[in-house]
Amino acid sequence: MNIELIEGKSAYKYFEKVSADVYMGNNYFRATESSIEKLLLNSNSSFNKHSSIKKFVVRDGNNLVARFALINDHKLKDYIQVSFFEAQKGLGEIFALIKKEIYKHFSQCKKVVVGLNGHLNYGAGILLNRFDEIPMFGLPYNPDYYANYFKDLNCHKMYTFRFSMKVYKAWAHSYTIQRELKGLNIRFMNKRNIKEESAIYTRLNNQAFIEHPYWANRDKEEDFEMFSPFKYLLDNENLIFAEIKGKPIGFFLWYPDFNQLVSGQRDLNVFDVFKYRLGKSIDTFRFTEIGIIPEYQRSPVALALINKSLPTLIEKGYKYCEGGFIFEENRASIAFVKRILQRCYGKEPEVYRKFAIFETKL
């Protein structure tokens, strides 16, 4: 096998072809993450201003059998990221070939992280289970053999939990028995001011998640670019802010499982937007993230944000909720979710989807 560095926008078609070949005939794959991939790898995005990115394909004879990008975010300078990895089955020690390219192009890096696509907000993780389900919008999907290619690396697992709307209602209503917080105001975003609202989201992200594994502070332009492709699908209710005397202190981002709009392996398109706006039913929403600045993280703010979302979720008729991924090291968040769900279910909830990020030193 030979690895080939590809450059220029015209060469990107070879990168895309590998993915198309890998998922040929797969009834579960959806290409709804391709807008993020193209933003980072095939455009002059804000993220590119502080990162070095190189794209590679792997050839076996005349056949394209794998692909990956090497990303060095200068804000996470010690790490070289192996991102947007796709590969056919049975390629043997492919990571050894990838390491050669890392030493060649990024010898200054001290660590490798596999499965982080530029930033946690863009996407992270290699799927470890539930390969025979259509993935939740915004969560990764891949064949069942990917993790085996990186089996000798340190594995950091991430989990999601899935629960019924009945349980979500009980969770939200539990706010009514919580102590009040003086001066707290909960509001929906104003989509007409999406640039300003996304800047608030960025600022709160940088304050709330600074201790998370692999976190790098965001620029407001990056999150604005990330939201832009979905502006016709998002509503004001999808991003909720908490304020104390006018000062933003937290947010809650959720959105419908837009993958339910898509038939086949394609990305979302304008017809999906029309279907959604004309009332196409979606039965699941993604509880993407709650971010609260440190001084209010043990206050009623989280439950107040959840409570604010409830009338909209009931009106839209959702039956299920699936949370965003939680790193296994984040024991406090896992314990919080389990405690709430155990109270509602009467038993400890089981993890629904499992993902992993793989890491090693160079």
C-alpha cells in the first residue's frame, strides 16, 4: 500500500471517493456530516487560519482503499489529529503507515489523537456499537472494524444515553422543586441575530468546557460558520440561554434528529428543509450540550434550561431524547445523568451508544 498526499480543491474528489466506496450498499450510513468535513478540508474556513491540515489517500495498486486528514490545531499544538478516517476492511497495520506521514510532516508534535475532527464541536469519536442503526444527526458512524485498526493505542471512551419523552418531562418538572436563583432569566436565541447569538454561545463554550479533554478555545467566527449550513433548519427554541441580570451564564443546545429526513446515503438538501417545514415528523431530538460557567455549575441553571425547552418538545411530539456524548473521565456528568434517569426509571440506565478516541505518544 502507498500513501499519497493530495492537494488542491480538485483533488478532494479522491478523498470523497474513498468514503463512497466504503459505504456502498450500507443502509445505515448518512452523509449529513459532509458539510463540516468540507468546511474544514475544502474551504478557507476560520479554523484553517490557526491550523495546518494535510489530506491523504491510501492506494493498493490502482484502488483507493483508505483516507485520512492530519490536523494540527495550533491551539492544541502538541497533538496531531488523525481525522475523517475511512478505510476498507483488512488493511492490516495501517496506523504504522499513518505514523510515517506524521513523522514526515508534523515531527514537532508529541501526541497522536485518532477520531477528533479538528475540534470537539465539529465531531469526535469512532463508533464502537450499534452499527445496524441509522446514526443520530451529529454523531459519528463507521463500520465495526475501525476500532481494531487502533487497538494498540490508549482508548478514551465516550457514551450517550437515550430515554423516553416521559422521562424527559419528569426531569424538566423536577425544576419546580429546586431553589430559585435571584435574577435568573431563561430565553430562546433570536435567529435574526444569529451572528451575535452564536458569539455568546462561543464565549460560554470557552468558559464552560475549558477542563474537557482535547478542548481548545473557539473563535466566534468558527461557530458562526458551523451554524450557518443549518440556519434554515434551526429555530429560536433550539438554543436557549440563561442570564443573570442580563449577563449570559449558560446555554442549552438541542435539535431534532435531522437524519430522519434523509433517505439513502446523501446529505441534507433543500427538499429536506421543505419537508421539515411542511410538518415531516421526527420522533427523536438530540440533547446536544449544556454549558454553564464554573461559578453557576452547581446551581439550578441546568434544570431551568431543560424546563424552558419542555413546551416546545411536547408541542412537536417527540418520543425520545438522546444525549450528546460524555467522556468516561467526566464522572460527575455521567453520575448526574444516571441519577436523574434512575430516579425516573427506577433502575440504573444503560449506555446507548459507545464511541472512542484513541491516543498515543510519539
